[in-house]
Amino acid sequence: MALTGLLLLELGLYASSFVCGIVAAASITIVQGDFGGLCMLYGHVKYNASLSVIGVQSSSPTSLCYFVSAISVLVSVVCFSLSLFWLYNFCIEGVVRRERMWMNLIMAMCGIFLFFLLVTGCMLKIGRDSLCTSVTQTVPNVTRCEESQTRKWVSPLQGQWFYNRLHRAETAVWVNFFFWLIIGVLGIVQRRQDRGTKVIAGGYGGPVGGLFGEPGVTAAETEPIFNSPPRLQ
């Protein structure tokens, strides 16, 4: 199968998905580092009125943030590998052949990634909202979560830009989910196109004109046998 417009679009989606995965993983890792390794998804804060500083009351297990980062990194690695694979085949051979088994593998992988990206996006959304609810209810004179980024946090915590980074990570995951949804649709379209353009093979599933699937035997060679002229009476 030649490198068509659909495959070019798919390669572009792989590259975009790679970037989204890196952005999501980096954002979560930076926030976790700013809070001393604590995972602040679903976390709660406390406020010291005498010092006017914000501290951490409770946090989630670090494995939660590791899971979000691992899914994003895994998607990025797969997208990078697929992009290199198709580009290598096209540059070396000049033609990209996509077997049915390979298409089935891509569709299965697409379904798996969509499921985990959906779970990851929901975790980021609900976890960030839970943290922001705790911030707005605990810190005085703060009605929006992003306003707490300008407030002072207990050392060595660095709460600057935590909301923006969590929001960036969530956005990257949902955009990545949308990209893989398009990749799945492109896979279905390409499979239908392959079925529509499939020719009737000769023999038992061989190429056109082949006898019993043998590529070396053509229709011209078998015509004297199967379509012999009528005998003269």
C-alpha cells in the first residue's frame, strides 16, 4: 500500500500525540517535584493564618501520579516508534505495505490507548477539581484555584503555576484522546478501502490469473487447458 494522504495524516497524528504525551508527563512530574515528591491529585491543603502560608494536609499515593505519567510516556514512545517505522519503510523501500494483521494490531492498540487515556483524563480532571475545592474552601480570600498560585506556600513547597500545569496536563491528555480517536477512524476507513479495492484472485486465493495460488501461472497459460476451442465434427 503506497503512502497515501490518509497515511500522511496518520503520521501527523502520531507526531502530535507524541508531543501531547511529553507535555502531560512533564507537567505532572514538575508539579510533583514542586511539592517535594507529593502527588497533589485529590489532595487537601491547610492554611496557617499566623504565617499566612498554605501547606499540605494530605496527598494521594505517589503511584497515582506515576500512573498518569507512565501512560503518557508509553503513548509517546509508541507514537515515536510507529513514526520511525513508517518513515524508514517509505524512505528505504519507497512503498509502505500494511498487512491485515498489522491493521488489526493498530486497531487493538488504539482501543487500549483510548481506554487508558480516558481513565487518565478523568483522574486529572477529578483530582484537580478536588484539590481546587480544598484550596478555595480553606484559603481565605481565594475564590478561584489559580488565585492561590500567587500566595505564599510553606517552604520548601513551590505552589506557583501548579494549577496551570495541572490544567495543561489534563488538556494534553484529552487532546491525545481525540487524536487516537481519529487514528481509530482512519484505521476503519483504510480497512474498508482495502476491502473495496480487493480484486478476485485466481485459484485458491492467489493473484489474478494464478492457478491454485501460483504466481508463475497466468490466465494466458491456462486458457488452452480450460478454454479449449471446440472440436470440428
